Amino acid sequence: MKETNPAGNLIPSDLYRTKKLVSKLGLTATKIDCSINGCMLYYKDDAAEVICHTCNAPRFKQNSGKQRHPKKDVPYSRLFYLPIIPRLQRLYASMSSASHMRWHKEKIAKSDVLSHPSDAEAWKHFDRVHPSFTAEPRNIRLGLYTDGFTPYSQTATPYSCWPVILTPYNLPPEMCMTTPFMFLTLIIPGPHNPKAKIDIFLQPLIDDLKLL
């Protein structure tokens, strides 16, 4: 990228410098090893385990033993988690977005017009069932989206993955569910659809949401 832009540009010259620059934002990614069959995460109390409790599959690939300097253990599968709390905090730390995060509560309602998730009956039902949550306009309502895709081509199935994206519904219609406010939180490894096992991969996200 640096070579393709005009001379004197400030684009980092290599991946190391790029990571060093991005690290200052405080938005790190957590790598969590997982069972090759999606049975469990090597996480929290199971962080030191090397065999899956369910299918007995090994956590790491076997080293050939012929290397003079053996490399670190390489897991068969790995989940990437991008913590959601720091990004939600930034929505209130920024003057350009803090007031918009209360829009869903302070808006002027238009009867019989469905232009925002807060106009839906499901939202109103939640308000009736959880009045204490509703009373605080700064509480964040999140939508979760996920789907599988192959990042390279249709023939690269082994590299397929399942991104999990969160978006805050507090924002006004012109901002709600737009690209700047679609937060990638998890990258579930492929090549198989997690299906009923998706709750296993959601553990770190759920743990963070419980803290809010």
C-alpha cells in the first residue's frame, strides 16, 4: 500500500508497524483455541486443557519431531473475539454519538409508522416486561447478526467462517444498522456451520454482555 501511494505518505511500511499503530486504539482481538469439532472452547477454567471433553480430539496439531527448533503448539481451530464493551463505551465518550444513543427514548413517536425497531410491537412488549431497564435511556439495545461466508472464493471452503456482528438499536434511523455501527465481535472458524453449537462460541461475548 505504501508504494502505491504518493511519495511522503504516512502509511506504515509493514505489518509490524501497522499492528503497533492500531494497538494504540485499545481495540485488541482475543484468540481462543477451540475443539476442531466445535464441542468446546479452551477458555476460562478449561484454558489449560489439551483434549476435548466431548469428542476427545487433541487441541494441538502434532509436531513432526524433525525440526531442530520446534515451533509453538498450533491449535486445530481458533476463535477470534473482539471485545464489545470498549466500542460501546466509545459511543458515549464521543460527543458526536452520545446524544444519538438516547434517541430511541427521546424521539417524537409517530403513530402507525414503522420506521425504526423501537416502533415495533416486540420492542414495546420488552418495555412492558422490563420497566426498570426501559427507565434508563442510556441502556443499550443490541441486535445480533450472523451468517457464514467464504472470504476468498467458492473453492476455498476450508477457510470459511461465521462472523457475528452486533449493532446498537438506540440510534436514529439514519444511523441505525449502518456500516459504522455494525461491530464485528466474533469470527467463528469453519468449515462447518456451527448450528446448535453456536452457543459454545458465543461464551466470551455473553460473559461481556453480563457485565453491562
